[in-house]
Amino acid sequence: MERKNQSNSTLTVTEAARLLHIHVNTVRRWSNLGIIKSYRIGPRLDRRFWKEDITALLVELKINR
């Protein structure tokens, strides 16, 4: 899938945590475990998440409740 306008389509750890209603450390742990796919950017290798991936995870979590 082609990603357009990356700055509006990516989320920080904090933004992803807010959307998922979980702690930022949980987002990091899920990223480390491969539950959420993340991308590393910049010299500090900050994590970024595609908004579409987070939305899909939200849908999956609601279906499995």
C-alpha cells in the first residue's frame, strides 16, 4: 500500500498510546514484541507508527473482546 503525506499519517509513541488508551511503555513493549509495527527515524531512532496500522489494531482489539 502506498503511504501518502507521511507527516500526517504517522504517529509518535505518545499519540499511538492515546489512541489505544494504553501507557506509552505498553506501546513500546508491543512494538518490541511485534504486536505493533513501528518505524525508526532520526539519529535517536525514535519510533513512528502508521495511523492505519493503529486503526487496524483498534478494530482487531474490539472484535476480539
